[in-house]
Amino acid sequence: MSGRPLDVLEASLGDRVTVRLKSGDEYIGDLAGYDQHMNLVLEDVTIPVDGGVEEEAPVQDTTIIRGDNVVSITP
């Protein structure tokens, strides 16, 4: 998958993505929406704990992430 960033996000709508923030936190969820500022809406979100182990990670229904905080999005 290559192209402009918003094209990659468009192709990833509905897919599971990993979002890394400036703080070092990661969110894994289904990409439900985005805008031109790369603000993201994730659904069925898990937050990896203890080096990526998701077995006991908290689950959130919907999370909105401000684009200014995003370092990377991995489809």
C-alpha cells in the first residue's frame, strides 16, 4: 500500500490499524473515520500493555485521537 497519506487512510477505513502517539502510547482499533488534519476515529480499541501483550488490555468502544498527537499509523 503506497500513496499519499490520506489515500492510505481512505484505503484503510474499516481495517484494523495501530496508531502510535508522541507520548509513546499505542492504540489498536478499527479505523472508522478521519479528516484532513488526520484526526482519527477508532472503534473496538485495545491498548497494548506490558510490551504489546493484549490479553488483559482495556477495551474501549470508540476513541477519537487528535491528529497533532499522531506519530505513525500502521495499516
